[in-house]
Amino acid sequence: MSEAYLGEIRMFSGKFAPIGWALCNGQLLLINQYQALYSLIGNKYGGDGITNFALPDLRGRIPIHLSSQYPIASNGGTEKVTLTETNLPAHTHIVSANKEKADTTESSPANNVWGKADLKNYQTNIASDIVRMNTDLVASVGGNQPHENMMPSMAINFIIATQGLYPDFS
């Protein structure tokens, strides 16, 4: 690999980190062994800041450029989401039916199915030939389980330079 800047993060296809690099897996490093790297990243990613500091943990994460909403070292998003009723668009489940039997001589089945006034599944106490379905017949469904909320992806290691050129701040 070409000479890297200390603290530079790269993608790497190996299951290991080459010499002078470490996996971005949140591991703790001793400050007295990595003083230059600590001077750049401090304990933004964890550690006590006295004897140790943590490297960024990019396992299962996608890096994004920092912003006012996402300052350096912040995390966001979630791998799984459970939708609730408030996440769904407003909608209705209206079903109209005529109280006449379905074998009527009507040529069109529109508003002429499911209805028979003497069955308890239908309410007939409204002032028209259209009847409402019994509220017991329209029930909530679903398991209220979370679903994955991840874009298509491919796993690869992120590594951080623990040796290299010290960045010039000028």
C-alpha cells in the first residue's frame, strides 16, 4: 500500500489488517503505544482517554460524510424497523353491500354481494338498502414484527492507518 496518512481509513478485502493498519472494529488501543494516532482522533470513538482509546467501529455500518446533523464519530440509523399505524398512509376499508340475496335478477353484481339482512354478520339498522359490515368482520392483522431496513450491500473490512504520515493542518 502507498504511504498513508495516520488515521486514514480505507476499505480492504482481506480478513486481517496489514502491518501499520488496524481493523475498524471498535478495539481499544493503548495511548502510550499509539500517541500520534490518539492526538488525531482522541477518544471520540470510545475509551477512557487516560490509558486507552477506541478505533471507529464500522462493523455493520456505512460511513457518511460529517455534517451539522452528524458530527464526527456520531452514529445514526437502525438495522431493523417496526412500522406502526402512524407510518402508514391514511386509507379506509369501506365495503358496501346490498341486503338483497346474491341470486337476484340484477345484471350487475355492483353493491349486490355479501348482503343478506337476516344474517348476523351484517348490520341492517340503517335507513337504506346499503348495509355496513359488522365491525367484528374487519379486524386488525399483522404480526408487529420488525423488518430489515438495509440497502443491498456487500461486507468488506475497513482499516485505519496506525502508522504513516502525520497530516499537515495548514
